[in-house]
Amino acid sequence: MSSAGQAEAPGGAGRKRLRITVLCGGPSAEREISLQSGAAIADALRRRGHDVFVADILPDDTRALDHPADVVFPALHGPFGEDGTVQRMLAARRMPYVGSDARASAIAMDKVATKLLGVGAGIPTPRFEVWDGDTLGQRTVPDVPLPVIVKPVDQGSSVGTRVARAPADFREIVERVVTQFGRALVEEFITGDELTVGIVGDLTLAPVRIRTRAEFYDYQAKYFDNTTEYLFETGLPEPVLQQARTWSRRLFDCVGCRHLARLDWMVDRDGRLWFLEINTLPGFTSHSLVPKAAGHAGIPFDELVERLVLMALEDGV
């Protein structure tokens, strides 16, 4: 059924009832969070009057893409769902979808590629190096002075991420990451405040300061720790906040993102900003930061989700 033949959504004031497939689950270590995001998105779209089909998708089971849909909302996190693989499948089928295209998704999923783009755009990032199996056979400590934070190059939600403060700790941590994920990003550990900036279409949302009792904003603090604080009254100087917004938009454009993203920063004790990473399909759980920032800007959750769907429909493939 074409969009011209669609029924009007209940109470929609001319809005069309769309057939929307929400993809969630997937094979990554962030599967549990993806399922939560997908359920929240689906509930919101149903409340807005749309016909919603929720489906898991895996590399060896892509039947969800056969379901008739006007728009697809990938609520997927991590490899396969967020690295351009699903996006290429959707583009090949000429199915409009929420989020960045395959090229931008692949760049953003690779923390090293994104950092290099940022450096080229004049945006500071903590000193870093990449370790793999060959590096493990040649060296025992990084050139970046300890403490360092060690993380997979292409995972999200702080999966596999740990801080190394001593050489023995570093060796054990980096071996584990390389063994599990193939490559490890070894990054200077910046002491200070974590800041995140959400982008939705043309809107660059207010920065959110994250305060956690953990050593850093790890997986547990992100999704399960109810003591984690999200502060719009950041206590940081306005020029720092404006710089975060400006640089976030610049990176969003450099990577080639569309529709939405979340950019993560550190603010050190001297008030300097350091870029960490960009997420092209940020979460939509009760703890997720883009919905929080959108709500702060006066965009309720249901409206935010529908707005993203309409962006995708307008942009096509």
C-alpha cells in the first residue's frame, strides 16, 4: 500500500498511519539494550497510531526485512546493526530507514576512524594507539602514559572497557580485549566530567553532564545504576557548553550522519574538551540520553520517535 493510500492515524490531524518495522536484538553484546530500545520505540509509535511490526534480526536470519513496511527503524546497537551492514541491506531493498547511511555508520562504529576525522577537523581527542595480536607480541606497555582506558575499537555501550593504572593490569586488560574483539583502542584516561550532546535532525540538543559513582561511565552505570545522575545544569562555563555543541555538529557533518546521533566528550580539570566517540543509533531506554535531552527541549518521547520516522520517510533511501 502506498503512502497515498494509507489511513489517517487516530487523532492524527492529517498524519498518515504508517507501516513501521522496528528492528531490535541482533547479535552484538548490546543485544539486551537493543531489545529494550526496540520495545520502547514500538510502544511509542503505536501510541501515535501507527502499525508496528517488531522483529529480531540476525546475520543468518533477515526475514524481518521481508515484512511490508513504509519505514524501518533499526533500534540496533553494535556490530551488524550499527556498523553499516543492516543499512546496506535496507538500501539494497530500497526501504527508507531511520539513521545514518552505511558509509557514515561504518565510520562512526570505528572509533579510530572517527577520531582521525575529528583531528582533521581541528577537534582534540585524547592521545591513543591501537593494539592487535602483533602489538602484543612486540610490546608490554603503551606509549601513552598510564593510566589508560582500554576499549574495543568497534563496540558501544562501554562493552569490554576497563581502566589500566599499572603495567601488569594493562597487559591483562589489553590481552582480553584483543582476544575477544581483535583490536584494542588504548586511550589516555582523562580525569574530569563526561558530557554528551545529542543531535536530532537540525537540532543540536543541550549538553548533559553525567555524574556516576563508578570509575567511569561504564555499561552498568549506563543502563542499570539508578544513582547515575544526568545534569542539564552542568555547572560548566557556557563557552565550554557552546564549544561542545559546535564541535558535535561539525563532527556529525564530517562523518556524514543523518537524523540522529549522540557525541561523547570529556571536560578535563582545566576546562578543555576532548572528543571520545559518536553513536549513530543511540539507545531509547529509560536511561538513554538523547530522549532525555529531547524531553528537556520540549520534545516528548513519542513525538521524538515519530519525528525520526518522518525524517526517514522524507529522505527516502
